[in-house]
Amino acid sequence: MTGVRARECFSRARIARLATLDDTGRPHLVPAVFALTGDTLVFAVDHKPKRSADLKRLANIRAHPGVCLLVDGYDEDWDRLWWARADGTATVLPPAERAAASAHYVDLLTRKYRQYADRSPHGPVVEIQVAHWSGWHAT
């Protein structure tokens, strides 16, 4: 799969798996809803229940900004299998930058996910500059 095709797969995907590294180098993997604009992926902390307001993914990004996101399509017909990956550098936007960028990014998220129509994300916003798109498909 070409990088262009991998980006197209991302643009249609509803959920990704976000991989970060903690301070010991251990991987941390969580599902994430996201929006894509150009080669920038964004997500925001929303109202869904969390164990803590101090999310490990945010601490990991602050310490080690290199991240990887993966989307995939599974089918019992294995000729239809595919995955696409985005490798990049993430930034938890500081409050001043968040205020400037969040309206645009939260609008992108709200347009993609109807669940945000009545309750848009108000938590930290993460911006990921994708450096490399890759992927695979069975046929």
C-alpha cells in the first residue's frame, strides 16, 4: 500500500489505536477517535469516563513525542484485509495554543463524530504531525 493510499484509509477510518512509550520504554496502546487535516491527525480528551484526569497517553507524549497510530479493516475473507499506519510527532497543545487551534480541531472532530454534537471535547487537544504513512492490503 502506498503512503497516499494509507492516508486515504485513515481519512475514512472511525477509530485508531494510538501507541505511545512510557518513561521505561514500555509501549502503551489505547483506542482513539481522531480527525485528519492534511498530514495532521488530532484528538482531544472528551467527557467519556476515564480512570484519571492525568492520562498516561498525555504524559507519555510529553516525555516521548514519537507516536504511531494504526487503523485496519478485518474481514472473514482474508483477501479483503488491510491496515494503515501513521508515524509522527505528537504535541499536547499548551492552553494558549489550544485556544487558538482547538476551535478548528474540535470542529473537525464534531463534524466526524455526531456524539460530539451536544457535548464537544473540552480536555487537552493533541496534534500529531505525520512524517510517514504506510500500510498493507491483501490483494
